[in-house]
Amino acid sequence: MRKGKLWSFALIMLLVLSTALAACSGGDDQEGSGDKDKDAADKGGSENKTLVFGRGGDSTSLDPSRVTEGETFKVTVNLFETLLNFGEQDTTIQPGLAKEYDTSEDGLTYTFQLEEGVKFHDGTDFNAEAVVKNFERWANGDSDTFPYYNSMFGGFKDDEEHVIESVKADGNSTVIITLKRPQAPFLKNLAMSMFAISSPTAFEKGDDEYERNPVGTGPFKFVEWKPNETITIEKNEDYWQEGLPKLDRIIFQAIPDNSARLNALLSGEIDLADGINPADGVKIEDNDALQLFERPSMNVGYLGLTVTREPFDKKEVRQAMNYAIDKQSIIDSFFEGRAEVAKNPMPSSISGYNEDVEAYAYDPEKAKELLKEAGLENGFEMELWAMPVPRPYMPDGTKVAEAIQSNLADVGIKAKIVSYEWATYLDKASKGEADAFMLGWTGDNGDADNFLYVLLDEDNIGSNNYTYFKNDETHKLFLEAQTEVDEDKRIELYKQAQEILHEEAPWVPLAHSIPLLGGAKELTGFVPHPTGSDLLSNVEFK
Amino acid sequence: MSEFTPKVDGVVEAELEKTIGPWREAWVGFRKSKVAVVGAAIVIFFIVLALFGPLVTKEGINEQFMTDRLQPPSSEYWFGTDDFGRDIFSRIIHGARISLSVGFFSVVGSIVVGSFLGIIAGYYGRWIDTIISRIFDIMLAFPSILLAIAIVSVLGPSLRNALIAIAIINVPNFGRLIRSKVLSIKEDEYIIAAKAIGMKDFRILFSHILPNSMAPVIVQGTLAIATAILEAAALGFLGLGAEAPYPEWGKMLADSKDYLQNAPWTMIFPGLAIMLTVLGFNLMGDGLRDALDPKMKS
């Protein structure tokens, strides 16, 4: 008996030992092949030239003109170019595919001088004719195919509100755009990622085909798209700007969970990670192998109050909500202080921001008073919609919702937290089915119009105006501001509008956050852009 | 069976054995197993906690003190505080009430429904049996947690619906158990006798068959409470169970997972609470099975 036990013990030890050894050698093998892969990617070079960029979600399309969604622009900004560009880290107007531009006195005619000798990735020439074809394609579409064109240029070809009168080619490298009425943010609109110039030969094959096979003039070319996993793009060897891009290949990898993405960064699986939890910022700062990037803030996170639903149809109730919520402590706790308390629907970096608006203080007593005025001294019950996904403007929707819930309970409002899957959430909220919902917005062109008009005007009810807020005065102000070319007058109009919005309180503005990114220490040349779409042509590994 | 043991041990002992009923006998058997007693002790501890704990903990377990968030365990906060500055110790004690009642009531629900269906299937047989058994088979073909998720998704996430979902997924387990028991009991002499004297089906079913098939159900029930607590925690973790701000253990775990590295106590204590209760019920269930199963007796 004894002997038998001894034998089996020895046998087990042997097994354990061999398993352990096998595991070790397996690890070695993997590392070896990993190195080989890297070498292959470097084409024999000693340095790493492939960037893996981890982000929260996959793109929905690779044709930027067809979406309004940031994850698409993150990729397409590297594949395509626009006539004009934004500044490296702001939204000033810089030359792009148009090296020079000229505006007529009346603000109706714009003349663009294009770069010469630029080619699309498919080898066809970029010229004035191509630009005209792109604009024709958009103008002949409808709001399903080109939704952002619709909201930026007031409709399509036959619509009365359509801003663009004509787009004409004058010779090979001059484009003249004529407007029906002046549009103040016109140049900024042109610099938005969605109005990038595509190869006409490529998109003429059909929209659906083109969406998966984008062809632009940008520093990188499209290689492969594995849905919900990776999008791979590689260096455009014939890029017209000398010495760019510096990387050979970029892989955009979708990792939905913030902590999982951080772990991938810590383990070196990815080189750059978007959407770092504010709480994890310190961890990256303390790590010698990593660096922390702060994206300049151009966003707003808010609690929208659907004004068509009781009791939020009463202004007093909406104001009471504003007084009841302790924004500062929410920011201290869930943004780790990396945010600014919001009082207006747009951040202070946008021109036209109204400093003089006096923020609603955290004052539960005042809130109770207002509720009493509205005849609701016993409070009421409501649904509080919490975002199911982390977004740059709201790192943890459910947590913030719980904090709001407790704030509201203090003034007698019983809030039930509900949440849906993200697409459903947006869809139901846009139909006005939420009492109060959390949401946010990242500006796409740095203009006040892109916040106030897009989010709170009656024209955008059903699309981006989820609160169904409607006000004749602000509507007039927004439309006037759109056509006002004098910058000072325009700022004045937006300031007035913000006063009204503050008084009417369709939102509880919460925060303007500073989104965080983490990257490998060796990474240089990465400059996070406030719009959230980062051009990566200057990025390299030291 | 003790009545039939040959009485060679002496009169006194035989008389003593006569006075011991089957339940008393089970209790004696149960007490013999140390592990089972430990399990029972844990269970009783949590039950006492659930019943009386909330009376002694701090007021306002849902009140948030943002200045005291993520405090490590200390003499003031025994288990530390969570990311809303709430006392984790108090919340776990309140959570015991939630978890135990979900476990208990969902299992009672499945026993009632399962026994009813199982008895009918087993006693009447034929097509009724076929239909009920096939439905059970279909339900058992799904991984139980997946089925629970599906049910909660349809009903909408809330604690009550999580309880219903857990009750539903456990019905076939009890149903099949009772059915097989009924199949063997209904051939027993006393049932045939009852039939012979013209007793109604209803009475046979509920006053003879049901009480006599209860022993395995009790064992299975204790074990099922453990699984039910675990399933409720899993649903809570997935955001399909208790709503905020209820201190449900699974939800507490999910809420703290971002703080795993910064503030591990926010996860350790709810995790421990789940582990201990489940362990307690499992040990107790095992002990009960040994005590109630006639085959295990020497």
C-alpha cells in the first residue's frame, strides 16, 4: 500500500513538472514568434513602426459623409483630407487640400486654390472636378444617406433652406462655392471630418460598396476591416506631404470595456488607449513605461429634461432639478476633478460662451421651494435614464446617475434608474420617451452653432435635440447668428440665447470633462485633438 | 426501518428507538456531521443578521457622503466605504436580507410550482407526463443563467423579476425530482390500498404522496438556495437584478470592479459575503442529504 502511494505521488509530481515546463517553453515560443511578427512589420528595421490604437467601439462606416459618429471619424481623419483643416489642437481654420482660400465681401462666394499633384489612393488625380463631384454627391442625397450634410448646410439640392447655391470648377485647381445666404461657420463646416474629399471613381461604384472600401488622399491607406475587432490602415507611400506619415501601419482595435483597455495598455498589447477612466489617470502617470495625454475639452455632459413630459413641462420643476443636483461633488468623485462644472450648454473654449450666466447653485432648499411653487411639494416619481456606456463626456453614467438619484431623493423626488442598450437608449430618448436622460456632446467644429443650434433648436427635434425644447426667441437668435458674418454681433446673439436657455433650463448641464488617453512612453508626435479625431501622421516611436 | 431491526440488543434500546421519529433520527444524523453543523451555523448566522442586523447598523445606508468615499476599513467603517462614501458593513448586512429572501422565496416558488407539475406528471402519466416532461427537458437544455437573463430581459430588470426568473429556471429540477419519486411511491402498497378504499386522487396526492416525497425536495431545496443566491448575485452583477441604490451583493461587486486595484475592500467584502452564504447552504445541504437519505444509513 505504502509503496503504491509513493509511486503515485512521484507520478503526479512528474506530471506537474512536465506541465510547468511545457507551459514555460510555450511562453518562449510565443515571444519568439511575436518578435518575428514585429520584425516583419518593420520590414527589417530595428524600430517599431506599427501603432495599435485601442478605443471604445468600432466604426459604423468608413465613409465619413454618411455618419455623425466619432469612432468613424477617428479612422477616416487619417484616410481622407478636407479642403480646410483645423489647427493642431484647436478649431482655427488652416489650409488643407485647399492651400489658399478667398472670401468675397458679401460672404457669398468662396474661392479655393487646391494643392496640385495630389493623387487619391487609387491613383486617380485629385482636382477641382473631383471636389465638385463630391459636393454633387452630397447635395443629391437625402437625410438618411448624408445626415450631417443636412444639418450643416440646411438641407439638400432642392430644399429652400439649402445654403449652397453652386459648386463650380474653374480650371484644374480652382473651386468656387457660391452660397444663397451668408453662413458664418461655413469654413469651419468644411473642415469637419465628414466633408472629406473622396475619390469619385471609387464612390461611383455605389455607396454601400464604398463604405467598406474608402479611397481618399490622406496619409494612410485602408487595408482591412474586421467588424467589431480591428481596422488596419497602412502608410500611403505617395503622400503629397514630404516625410509623412512616420508610421508604417496603424491598427484600430475596439475594446469596449475601459478597464480591459487599460489592462491591454499596461500589458503592452496596445500602444495608445482612448477613454481612460479618470480614476485610472494617476495610475498611468505613476507608470514609468506610460504617458498620460489630456484631450483639450470641447464637450458637455448633461441631464436632459424632456419638456413634453410631465412634470418637466413646468419651468419651475426644471429649475428645481438644477438646484437639487450637486455638480461639484459629482465632478470631484467621478471625474476625479478632471472636468469643469458646466453652467451653459457649451464649454468656455467656444467663442460666444456667456461668462455672465450665473450658475444654478447646489441648493436643495431652493429646489424644494420651486417644487412647492409648481404644486409638487410632496415631490414626484420619475425615471432617470443612465447611459450604459462610458463616453468621453461621461466616464461612468450609472455611477453619476446614482449620485443624482440620491440628490433628488433629498428634495423628495423619487427617481428610478433605468438603462437600455446604447443604440436603443438613443433611439428611445430621441423619440421623447425618457423623463430625464443623461447624454453629452463633443463639438465637431468648435462653433457655438454646433452646440446650441444642433442640440437645442426646434429644427433638430427628433435628431439631436432630445429634450424637445422649443423656444421662438432662441430659434430666431440661432438662425440670425448663422447668417451673421460679423463675429462680435454673432457672439452677442449666442450670449443672449444662453441667457434664455439658462432661464428655461431644458438641461441640467453637468460637466465639461477633460478626456484622458494613455500611451507608451516611446510614443512621440501624438497631439490629441479637441474634436476627438486625431491625425496620426506625425506619430512615431522614439 | 428501525422497527424491523431484530431486537437482540435488549429491550431498553429497542424501546428507545421506537420513540425516535424519522425527523428526530435525521437530526441525530445531521448533528453527527461536523461540516454540516458548521454550514448550518453559517446559515443561521446570516439569517439572524438579515433579521436583526438592520436594527443595529448605521442609519441611512443609501445616504452618500462624498467626502468619505473609498475609505479603507477602520474602527468607524469596519469594512471601509464605497465610491459614494457609504458604509460597506451596513450595506452588506442589509444585503443579507435581500440575498436570503431572494434565495428563499425563489426556491419556495420553484418548489410549489415544480411539485405541482411533478406530481401531476408522475401520477397521471401518459400524455400529461409527456408534455410536462418535454417542457422540463427544453428548459434544462438552456444554461440556467442564460435562461434567467432572457427572462429578466423580457420582464425588465428589477429585483422582483430576478426572483421570478430564478424561480422559473429552478422549476424543472424540482419537477423532475418529485416526478421520479411519485413514480416509485404510487406503486407502494399503501397507495394501492388508498385507491382500493376509494380515496379521491386529490387526497391521495396531497396527503399521502406529497408528504412522502418531501425529503429529497428539502435537500435539493437547501442546495438550490445556494445556487439561487449565486444566480441573483450574477444577475445583479450584470445589472439585471436589484436596482440602485439597493445594497444587493452582486450589484455591490459590479459597482466596485473599477476600484479593484485602488480600493480592494469594496469588492472583497461583498464577495466574501456571497461566498460564505453559498458555502453555508451547500454544507448544510450536503449534511441534510446524508441525514435524510436512507441509503446512506449504516
